[in-house]
Amino acid sequence: MPVLPELLAANERYAADFTKGDLPMPPGRQVSVLVCMDARLHPEKFLGLDEGDAHVIRNAGGRASDDALRSLIISYKLLGTREFVVIHHTDCGMLTFTNDQLRGMLRDDLNADASGIDFLPFSDLDESVRQDVQTIRSSPLIPDDITVTGFVFDVKSGRLREVS
Amino acid sequence: MPVLPELLAANERYAADFTKGDLPMPPGRQVSVLVCMDARLHPEKFLGLDEGDAHVIRNAGGRASDDALRSLIISYKLLGTREFVVIHHTDCGMLTFTNDQLRGMLRDDLNADASGIDFLPFSDLDESVRQDVQTIRSSPLIPDDITVTGFVFDVKSGRLREVS
């Protein structure tokens, strides 16, 4: 059973009560958060963000990939954010596989070549946060006066723990 | 005034009432959504998603970048999603600049070379959705039985319009 019709019905209900149609494009709280795509994490909820408050960038792992840097550059340079927050989490899928394993699955199941793709898995959660914070801080395309702080979200407690 | 202390205070309140600590890692509704990072869009809210329901991938534009494909592959192959939904939106920042303009700003302000970066701006909103849906559908690393549907979210009305 496709879930899309249910999502569209929920959107109809959201739109029926919608009162946020006049918000400006730049994030009101001038912050951008980079968070894992994990389904258990709802960053707007666990950070108390309202519509219009913050850019939310998400990918597998919450990694500071080239594409996350692209988004962060657009965020501060064109839309005025001044703080970046990086959030990984406990029990992350990225701790459960290696590049070779995933490439092997794609080769066996789809006869597809993923040898050129780094899926960015990691084996040390805190270290992955520190690495990604450092990648952002050291980018020549991001000025030093933007603060970058890294956290781990605990999926058991819903609580953030600062790492770097 | 940094906003981070306010976000952490909000997280304390969230954790104090947290009751979702036993959710499994795979998304319960087996869906993955790719959405723009724009602050006005809260996809969990406008799609009726609860904690644990869906992967949420977000970047500047909601583009099907290589990194979004990396995340989508991990989403279906390791965590069992079966439907992908792509969501761009009206009044998007990606409609307001060109690569050359942003590269020039970074050169002038930071003396930094961004000539190798495609920031993935677009000039036709509906066409950008169609392109990204097509990029995902045609990837040899994503099987044909995963459905991919594209939408535009209207920031004035809060309503989704199907494009492709």
C-alpha cells in the first residue's frame, strides 16, 4: 500500500489551517542545522524551531559532505545565517556497514557499479562529529566568524550531548 | 546573541517529555522525502509524519545531488524504504542567483575559489522538480520498483502540487 495518498491527505489538513504564508525567505533565527536523515530525529521538534526559524540540512549520517557545504555556503552567504549546528545520533545506520559491503550488495542485486561512491559510513560516533565540525570550520569558503558546534542526539532519551 | 543556548533549552524540554525511545531504526512508513532546506518548510508537519516514520533528506533546493542519491541508496538498500518523494517550493532562494554571481561573492569577500562548485541554482521551478525526479528514476543504483514522485510546496498556502 503506497503511503503517498496518506501524506497528501495530511498536507490537505495542514494547508486548511495554514497561517504562516507571509514569512520571509531568510531564516529568522539565523541558524542552520546539519542533521542525519534518520526517521527518529525531528530536529524542528527537538530544537524548538518554528516555521521560518532555521535552515535544516539532512543527509545519511548528517555528514559534512560537499553537498552539505554547498548548502551551508548558500545558507550564510545568500540568506544570512551566522551559526551552524552539526547533529549525529546514537544507533545510527552509518555505524552498521562498510563501503565494500554496500557496494557488494548493489553489484549483486542490481549489477550496478558503486565503486566510485564513498557512502561516508563511520565506526566512531563522536569522532565523526568532530571530523564534520572540523571540515566545516576549515573550509576556505566559510568565514571564521560563523560558529560551528557539534552534538550527538541520543535516540533513547531525546537529549543532545555536546561533542565539539 | 547566539541562538544555540535557546535551542539547547528547548531540547531539555523535549527530552523531559520524551516517550519515543524504543523506535526501530528503519522508517516505519517506508518512505524517504527529499526536500529543500528552506526554513519555512517543516516537512514532518506538512506531511503528517511522526518520529520514526520517514527518512528526511534536505539540501539547498531539494536537489537530487550525488549526496542526495548517496542518502537515498542507503535509505532503500539498508533501511527498506520503497517510495521517494521530491519536494521543491515557491519563492525558493535557488531561483535568485547564478553560479557566477555566488562564485564572484566568495572571491570578492573571502578571496576563495569556488569555481569548481556547482551550487545547483535553477530558473524554472517545475522543471527543476522534473529533472530531479528523472535523475533518481534513471539512476542504475536505484531499482525501478521504487516510486519517485515530485511536488512543489506553495509557501503562501502550505499546499503541495504534484508536478511529476
